[in-house]
Amino acid sequence: MSTEKIQYNTLAALFWVCAVFYAAKASSTLLQTPAGHSEGSETKPIIVTTIKPLAIIARAAAGHHADVSYLMPATQSPHDYSLPVSGLKKLAEADLVVWIGKEFETRSAKSIVQVPAENLITALRLPMQFPTAGTQEHRHHHGLGIDPHIWLNPHNANILAAYIQVNLGLPERTIITDRQIERLKAELAPHHDKSYLSHHDAYSHFANAFDLRAGLSLRDSTGAAKGAKSQYQLRTIAASDNGAHCVFTERQYQSKDAQTLAAALQLPLVELDPQGLNQALNSNGYAEFITGLIAQFKVCFK
């Protein structure tokens, strides 16, 4: 055999060995690196919530151990929002889905209940604290039987956070401490018997948690206007000697009726952010959110 042919066969064999080595390495890399994650990155579970307040709780509960996003824009009512294709895709990719319940996310419920039970947390099915006798009349304005705004009570936020942590196998820890809650309650103590009006019926959980009076509202929790009798009673009570100090509004609502009422009663308008529109998703997010909401609430009584 010629020297030239020996050299050719040697090079061919060497090329074949190199090709097999790199193919094996590439295959190993593909097996070790999950789809959607770069090599060397931590694979995090994906939590998808329906609304931002639940995302604030989920992010605080999971810390940096999960990726958290939410489905519904705050500018649209969760009662009337139908999930687009992108939302359905998020549901399919989620390791955990958190929602209030079919009584709240009414039009999206049909899609959400298709999520496997082990991957779905329904807040209204958890052992939450609900407003009691002192706010019973307030609760019945909702048409849902119960007030679904559970995230406005920090005790409920801790309950939901614990269920999220257990589901993901994370260490249990509160996202707002008892000491923080008591400090915030003390801030509101001077205002516990004061009256206020709101654009819609959303604050009974908040009032219950912080020993406040349940305010009157122009609209129920779905945004529907109340009847003429309720409107008359609201104006009569608000105009009494122990009447309301302000009218609370929310940025995402076109609250012309609130503006009209405030002008008629010569009351200031005060903006609240009960959905945490300005709140960043971070490990301390829920404590920051509820502290900010209380600061906004106190403006009514200055």
C-alpha cells in the first residue's frame, strides 16, 4: 500500500472519530438542557395567575424559585374577559395556575377548569377569612354571595402563599408578618369609625382585616350600577352629619358617576390602587402593595 493511501485512510479514520465525539457531545447537551433554558441555567417552574394581585402574592411566595406572570389586563373586568390564544398557550405551559374562581373570572372559567386539578389553585376554595356580620349588608351587594377580593386581606394572602409554596415544594414562609399587619392596623386605628364611598364594591376584605367601617359603593363588584333605592340611600347617608369623607376611585375605571356624586356632595376624589398596577413583582411585593394601599386610603381622612 502506498504511503499516500495510508495517510488518506488515517485522516479519514481521524475525521470519523471526531465526528462521532462531537455528535455524542451535542446529544448529551440537548438531553441535559431543557427546552427554553440556556445551558447552565436553573429550570424554574412557571406560575400563571389570572390577575395581577394574585401574581404579586405568587411572586412573593415563590421568591426567585419560579417565573410568574398573569393573564388579564387590569383595564378589563375579570368577569368579562375571555382568554385569547396567547392566554390559552400560557395555561398549557404553566406548572401551576392560580385564580380566584369561576364566580370571579366568569368568561374564562371554561378554559381554566381544564387545567389538571393538581396544577390548579382556586382561591375561593381555600380556608380564607371572609367578612363577618359587621359587613354582611356590604357582602350582599356583590351578587356572588361572597366578596371575591380576597387579596385585600393580608391574612388571606399568607394562606394563598402557603398553598403555592406547598404545591411547589418550597419552604413555607409568610409574605407579610403579623408584626407588619399589626403596625398597619395601628396606622388605620384613628380612622376605624369613619365613612367613605367607593366607585365599586371591593373593600369589605380590606375593612374586615383592618377593623374599618365597610364603605358604601355606587356600583357592585361586577361594575353594574345599583338600583335607584340604593343610590338614594347612598346619597342620604353620605350627606348626613356623620357622612363620608371622600369618594374612592380607581384609575382603570371611567368613573363619571363617582365624579358627579363627589361634586354634588362636595367630597374629594381619592384614587386607590387595589390591583397593584404600580407594584413590581418581587419577593417583598405583597407587603409593599398593602402598605402602599393603606397610605392611599389614609389620604381620604386628612
